[in-house]
Amino acid sequence: MQRGLPRAEYEGRLARAQAMMAQAGLDALLLTTEPDIRYFTGFLTRFWESPSRPWFLVVPTQGLPVAVIPSIGAALMAQTWIEDIRTWRAPDLQDDGVSLLIDTLGAAGARIGTPMGYESHLRMPLGDWARVQAGLRAPVVGDAGIVGRLRALKSDAEIAKIARACKIAGRAFARVPEIAAVGVPLSQVFREFQRLCLGEGADWVPYLAGGAAQGGYGDVISPADDAALVEGDVLMLDTGLVWDGYFCDFDRNYSLGPPDPTTTAAHARLIDAVDAAVEIARPGATAAHLFEAMDAIVTGGVGGSDAGRLGHGVGMQLTEGLSLTPHDNTVLEAGMVLTLEPGIEVGPGKIMVHEEDIVITESAPRFLSPRAPREMVQL
């Protein structure tokens, strides 16, 4: 599969954004975060791990986007379709791109929008943000949800990249019996699983969580400790690996030795819950509808657990966009990629969670993650 996306993909994104901006009365969008900037440019680098430098992209209502970035990124940005690249030597403790950004935004117009809704953040010093606002003709306003709506609907090329990430993770999960057994420390399992992911083709593994304990585990976000696996443990691994800038996000549960009847029944109910959501995951249904379908099976319809949601969107970020909660009425559309993540309580302080990745289509949804069997895999 070819890496990157064709110029036509970015041109289409820009055209859709500019039409929505005109309708919202915006002269330009100011983007400051990695996924938003990458969405319009294709600028893919792990240099974002360094918080020392801010990065900016200005998307005008007419014309091409303008990159306002530290000079260290100019060579890579020049490999994208972006032609207007304005740089400064960063970090500059006196003026870290602020003046350059103000000049660029001032030329774009008076009404500037930036994402201000759910999951948004600035990723620049608040003091510099205040200077930017003070230097403009009018206050920066919200982007009317434009960027979020655009990113929610994946193209066929984006879906293919997520599907590839899922296949890589699926192959790694299938090899867990090679690395996990009674007596092996959980921390070693985590390290070895990441090695498997990389060996199967992942670019990197930004997220890996899980747990192992008798009959279930206490949470789904813990890092690994050095405790050895023992007979009767339920081992869960949850990974978000990346291929060409796109995430997968799903987990698998394993039993150390034969699972007890409670564990067996819990795992089966989790699979049933996923199936119930898949049955209604069609355009026109809502995120809340999927939550209700799964919650009816895992809790009897009491309204979920402290986890807060039973799934979410996924794409250039591990979690993005909608949440499967009783109050998220986002309407599903073809092209949305999301996880189904029901959880069930199996005892005091013990839970089990199962997660799959699907894409919404015009008809039945399509699994991107290789579906887990109804019966738990024994190690």
C-alpha cells in the first residue's frame, strides 16, 4: 500500500473546508495541533513529541494554506503540497513566531476561527496566545465545528490505512501465545508485544495498556508491572499502533489456563454486546443508540459504568470525535470509523472489556479489526 495521500485528497479537503468557512462567515482557520495541521498538509513527523516549538497553519477562505512553522520543519513541509511556508528560528523566547503569525492572519481577514469544541486545545503558550489575540483586528472565534466534521468522515484511502493498522495489530495479537505464559512478568509481555507489533509492520506503538489478574482486571489503562502471570489470570492487551499516521485501537482477552464459568460467560456477553451494536450501526443511527444496544447486554440497561463510554471515533488520533455515551446524539454517516468497547463487571473491583474497530458504510458496517472468537484464547 502506498504511503501518504495524493494531492487531490488534500485539495478536496481544502475545498470542502472553504465552502463551510464561507457559510460560517469565516475568513480563515487557525490550526495549531498535529492532527489538524496534518489533515490539511500531510505533514507527518514525530517531532511533535517535543513541546518546545509551536506550529501553525492558516487556511484562508480562498487560496492555499499557509504554514507558519519553526525553520527546523521547513524541509519536511516542503515535501508536502504546501507552497507558502513562513518560518522563524525557534525556540525564540522573545517572539516565538507570534509576529509572523499575526501578520499572516491579518492578511487573511478579520474573522478568524479556530477549533474550540470537544477535544480541542491550543498547543502553544497561553501568553503567546494572548499576544496573538491582542494583535488582531477582532477576537478569534470558534471554527463552527468545521474541522471536526471534516475529520469525522474518512476517505477510502484513510480507511485503508486504518484497516492496515488493524491487520498489523491482529497479527501481533495472534502471536501472543508466543510471549505470554504462566510465570512471565506482565512487563515483559508488554515489551514483547510492542516488539511483535513493530515486527509485523507498525511504524510505532504509541499506546499499550492492559492488565492481568484472577478472573478479571481492575482497570483498562494501567501500565505493566513486574508481577508474573499465574494460572487463572485474565490477560488483556489494548493497543493503538500507527501505520502511516493512522491508528487502530482494539484489545484482546486471554485466559491463563481454562477460564472459569464466570469469565467464559462474561467474554461471551461482551461479544454479544458488540454484535448488538453492529446490528444497528447504520447511517441515521446515533452514537447514543449504539451505547444503548451494548449497555442493555452488559448492564441490563442501567446506563453504563464509571468508564463513561462504550466506544469512540478513531483515525489520526487514538480517540477522536464522537463518544458512545447515552447523551452523544451524533448521527452516524458512512465513512465514520469507530470502536465498539463494551465493558462488564465480573466481580468486586474486577472488569473485562472487549473492543473492535468498524467503519460505517451505506449498508452494514465493516469490521476493520479481525473479529475475536466468542471463546477466549487459552494460554
